[in-house]
Amino acid sequence: MDNPGDLLPCSKSGTFKLTVDHGKTYLLRIINAALQEPLFFSIAKHKMTVVGTDGSYTKPLPRDYITIFPGQTFDVLLEANQCPDHYYMAARTYSVAPTASHGQPSKLSRCRTSLQCPLSMSTKLFYTISINSYPCINNSCSGANGTRSAASINNISFHTPTVDILEAYYYNISGVYGDKFPSVPPLVFDFTADYLPLLYQLPSAGTEVRVLEYNSTVEIVFQGTNLIAGVTHPIHLHGHSFYVVGWGFGNFDENRDPLRYNLVDPPLQNTISVPRKGWATIRFKASNPGVWFMHCHVEQHLTWGMETAFLVKNGKHPEAQMLPPPSDMPPC
């Protein structure tokens, strides 16, 4: 739905309508193609049963509405069980509300555990995700207090190179990227405090990637910060799906919070919404060789630099190695 609906004259004639048969069950695939906003979605007088997210099955979860973030997909079952009439499907923008201090496991869970969540981790990473700013001459920019808006992961605002990182890696072109992306932020502070020093708003800039061994098991704790503006960040990883084993509000507690991880049937996704002034933990196996982009799916944050990449090394066997570029690959 890309218009206000038939309540307004400008879009009344173009409103999408779906005719359904009473008593039948329909599978709806819902995609948030918005560039900036999380959305609430519901269907009047009907419940939906969530059966999948990001292309992976989950245990059935009945809901009156869903909250779907940019880049996410939901598969839901709709039973047409109401009296014959017209029922609106509608979405509205998610509004950030005050948060509590403690977290809880995700309510979504996988419907089968044949693909097991990694239990033993070979690589543990702690990534802060922040809105930042750069000073401008005479405070002449359009950001807060005349600054230029930026964003970062572990205080590094990503600089897009003129040569593709995958091409540079495959052909061993030096000087395009660095391979020292930090495992932890350079400075530890009260990430979700209401008032933070202005000095913390300034990120460094760079083109750094994290190198992962083939088939290594990786855990990432994403910690949202309250720099500039504490907002929700839908983080998307290319090339891999991951298990969402936990999330919560406030600062991640490495002693307390892992005790509440869901390691039995966590949902398998490729986009995770890190809550405002909160954290989320994912686990995955680096089983896909290549260079894989990870970024916030809010377009504005992406353009500001909230992104990085993983370089997954080749395995020993031919099927565990990168394919060469196609012969007809156009130049950038």
C-alpha cells in the first residue's frame, strides 16, 4: 500500500482491494519497503498468525498486529472468518516510546531445530551503533547545532571506497580497505544515559572490515547508544541468516543477560531491530565465503555511515570457496 487509502480523494480510486472467500485461510507476505520508518500493520477485526520472518519458518504466533522494520518480511496466515463486509488493512508509523530497564527474550521462535543455533562461539563481538556528528566551519551545516550528521558502528563511520571491496579482496588490490575493524568499541561508557558528553559524538572515519575464518561461529551484541538521538536501528546482514538469541533495554550486562538467551528455538532472520537505548544479540556460522555488507536498514543512517563488512575467508574444499566473477560482469 503506497497511498493514504480510500478515505482521501487523492487515492480513493487506486486503493488496493483483495476479495477473499469466507472461511478460507490466506498466506500474506508483508514487506516493509519504507526507507526510514518502522510500521505497525493490522487488519480490521482479524487476527494474524505469524509463521515466518525473513524467509524462515517460525512457530505460529497469533497477533492482532505486527511491528515490521525497514527491510523486514513477515509471512502471516489470515483466516477470513468475519461476516461479509469490507475490512481495512492499514499501516501506521512506529513511534518511539519510553523504555523499561530490563529485557526479555524474543517472542518469535523457530518451528523446528534441525538447523541448530551455535552453542560454542569462536568469535565474540560487541558493536555499538550510534548517531554522530561532525563539526562544520562556522556551524554551517544542517545537522544539530550546525553540525553534519553521521552514524557509526564501534565509533567508525564507514567511508565507501571507489574500488569495490569484493573486487579488491579477490584481485588482491591493496589500499582499498583495512582489515582491523575492532571487536569492541574504543571507549566504554554508560551508552544509554540521558546526557552524554559532546566529545563522544565525534566518530572516526574509515573503510574497515572484520575478517572471519570459514565456518567460524560468531556472536554479535549490538548495543544502541543515546548519542545525539537514541532511536531504533534495524540491522541487516547480507549473505547470512542469523539466530536472534536475546534482546533487552538499557546497557547489555555480560553476566546477567546471556543467562536469558533463547538457545533452544531462536528465530532465524537476516534483519534484527535493535531497540531504542537497548541491545540485541545474534549468532551465526560464517559459512558463505566472500565480502558481506552489514548496515542499518534506515536509509538515512546508512548514508551517514552506519555500516561495515565481513570478509569470510575460503574454506578448504572447492564448494567452500568464492566463485570467480562472471565473464560478462560490467565495470563499476
